[in-house]
Amino acid sequence: MADKKEIFEKYRKLTDKTDRLTESLEKVHRQHMQCRLGCSFCCMDYSLFPVEFYAIADQLKAEEIRINPEAKSDECIFLVNNACTIYAFRPMICRTHGLPLLYTNEDGEWELSACELNFTEFEEEFHSENAFPQDKFNSRLFMLNKEFIALDDFNRYGEFDLIPLRELGAGNIQL
Ligand code: SF4
């Protein structure tokens, strides 16, 4: 059974893989992409699986974190002057936004979501080759989380427990 350090390393590899795929998809959709520093349209106080929450906390422990103490309850506290203060360590969900995301809805049907600032009209045909396969990456994260919450120190969490991103700003997170 993998220990905490090995699981955090697997999480880091998963974010690297996400970045590689999003970078190649951004090239495919270059003519549509408006994502840039200063746009925070998709930022909000997301909730994270414990594995992601603690893996990011582990990465942030050597960093000086700046937060917006005035962020409202649905706003991300790491958004300061319209820029992400934890950009290199941001969660998976933040790494994929802006791109066309392909996923299955509650009825088991394929659905596509895409930023309305980038894709004003869905004139393009989206398919598995030019959209981000969100289910695939979410499943990997879910499985990694299962492995993580089986560890003695984290078995107080259930499979579907989520932790608000803003709690990362509290500091002194017990790892
Ligand atoms: S972590 Fe960064 S990218 Fe993600 S919602 Fe917060 S400010 Fe936006």
C-alpha cells in the first residue's frame, strides 16, 4: 500500500498530465481562447477531495500564501487583484476551465461545457479528440482519493467528502 508521500507524488503526476493535455487542447482551440492573466470568470470557492486538498497543502507549506481576507463565501480566497496567488499549485478543476469539457451527466448522457467567453457559439464539432475528457481525470482523482482516505491518518473522511478550497488558507494544516 502506498504511503502519503507516494500518493502526493501520484497526484502531482496527474496534474502534470492534465497540464500537458490542456496545453495541447489550448493549441487546438487557439483562435477561441481568451484565457489570460486578469480574467477570473471561472474562479470560485471550489470543493476538493481530501487527497487534492492535502497534496496542495503539502506543496504550499514552503510557500508564503497571499489570500484575499475579504473574499465572499462563494469567492476564492486565492484570487488577489484578479490573479491566482497559488497558480502553480491550483487544483485540477482550475487547470481545465476555459476548454471544452466532455463529461457524462446524471442520466448517463454526454454533455459538453465550455467557457462562454471563449466559445461564443458552438459552431465547432466537439469530440473526444478536441475536448477535455473530464470523467477520465475525475475517475483517476476519485481512485487516488480512495487510496488516500484508506490511510490511518485520513480515514475520518468518506469517499464523497469534500473540503472547501478556502480552508487551505487557514494555515497550520495537519499533514
Ligand atoms: S485557486 Fe486560483 S485558479 Fe483556482 S479558483 Fe482560486 S484563484 Fe482561481
